[in-house]
Amino acid sequence: MVPIAIAGIILAFLVIDVIIQTVQHRRGRRVHGFFIPDPADEVSPPVDYGRMLDCLKRFGIAPPHNAFVHSGHIWAAVEQSGEAVVGLDSFVKRVIGKVDAVELPRVGQAVHQGERLMAVHRGNRIAEFVAPVDGVITEVKEVPAPVSDLGGTDWICRIKPSNLSANLKVLRIAEDAVKWMYEELFRLHELVAAQIPRLQTVGVTMQDGALALDNVLQTLDEDAWNQFQRQFLKS
């Protein structure tokens, strides 16, 4: 009974901390990672680029170098040829984890920014990803089946853009991408924190005072899964 009581006390503190940081975040104050309190000084400077990037790296995620990132966690890197190489970012690959199958686009297929490009299957769940740019698929990377881990897949396809100048205006790169992913990390924790009591019962591990990112979505209920798709994948 004593270990259970201790676990309950710890859980209560974690939930309270999440609520406090959520309120602070919505009031415009900066929070420095999961369960890491704000500086005591109310007029402390905003988190700088280096600190945000370090925080992301501690969780094993970061925006791809020299690539434009879509808000659906899919990126496009423009090559010298003018084609765009497209892939999933490390944030979403870690959160989804292992998958059973991948639905890839077809060579010659026309795609449009913000519309369905591909999907991954995990059990009876499907996560859909949208295209970061308009264009035509010129190459698709062969993904081994069955797929065990998206982390080993560095890119998905190549697209010959047809509206690149306009498309890039709604994508992020460099410091903007880092700041956005930093905020996404906080938003993910808000989503997961609501299910902490249930997650504790199924054995989700803690990492440096926060929920481990790996495979975290496999433990969420259907409502949380659907919410993740709407808010993070834009599908």
C-alpha cells in the first residue's frame, strides 16, 4: 500500500505542475520543457534559440537541417535540381513509433499542399500525413514491409513543385521551425497529461520528470488519438 500511496502523491504533483504550466503558457509566459518551472523572475528574457534547440535534442527530436517544415510534421528540402525531398520529422516518428504498414503515394500522382499524401497503419489506427507542397511525385522510396520503425526512414518521396514560392510562405525553417517544434512539445504534453492516471496503470515510463516520447500514442484512447491527428497532423 505504501508504494501505491507514494505513486499517487507523485502523480498528483505532476498533474498540478502540468496545470500550472499550462495556465502560465496560455498567459504568454515561457515554460522551459516538461515539468521544468519558469524562472522566478517575472521579467526574465524569452527562451532563446539555443536553449529551445537543446531542449528538443534532450528529447531526441529537432527540425531537419535546411528543410522547410509543414505544421503537419512533414518537411520538404529543396534540391539544386528544383525538386523537393519530403519526409516525416523526428517528433512525429518518435511519438508514433512502430507501425505495421505504410501507404505511399504513386509516381506521377499530383499532390496539393495540405491534402493527403501518405498514411501509416498501427493496428486498427491510421495516421494520415498531408503534402507540404504542391506538385507531382517523381520518386517514392521503397519502405520495407513489415515496417518496424519509421525512425530509420529518412525520406519518403520526391516532388516536382508546381507552386513552390507560394507554398514556402506557410512553411517554417531554421529558428522558426525550432520555436514551433518547441511549442509542439508543450502541446503534446498537454494532450498526454490529461490521461496520466490511465497511462500510469498501463506502465508508461517517465523520463527526466516527463513522459517518454517513444510510442506514447499507442497508449492513448481513441479520442486522444483523433485529437492528435487533427491538431498535430492536420488531417
